[in-house]
Amino acid sequence: MVPLGSQPARLTTIAKQRGWEIDRRNIYRSQAGSKTYMDDTHLICRGKGGLVVPVIIDRYSAPFTTIVESMWLFDPSGQLRDVCVRKTVDAL
């Protein structure tokens, strides 16, 4: 749907079509190799030198609230270079 090399406008179009929630308050421009809040000790989700766009893919409760979240990493020329995905669950 949004292949590597895509521009941010492609992500916006697909997100709108699929009902994904772009977290516009937390979009920022990263330094290449900088940590993101999805980064762990394995250097898996690092900035690519361009926009970092967080997107909520889905939210559901069964029985606990679960959020499927993604982070779209663009390079300085505006091309998509990586996507990180995680699922968080609120539990007791």
C-alpha cells in the first residue's frame, strides 16, 4: 500500500482511505540514526534523517485496550525508508 520510496503524501492518502489515525502532533524531523520512542537496544527503529510520522493503525478492546501503532521513517529527500510497528496492551 505504501512501498519503500514513497513520499509522505502517499502515506496520507492511504491512511485516510483505511481509517488510520496520523498523529500529527508528534510528527518531527529526525537526525539520521537518532533514537525514536520505538527504538530498543537492537537499533531497530532509528531515524533516517527526514520525517518521522507516527500512525495509529487500530484500537480495540478485547478485554483490554490494545493499540497497533506504526512509525514511518522518511529520509532527507522525503522517501520512505522504514516502517516500525508495535502493539501495546493496557492490562491490570
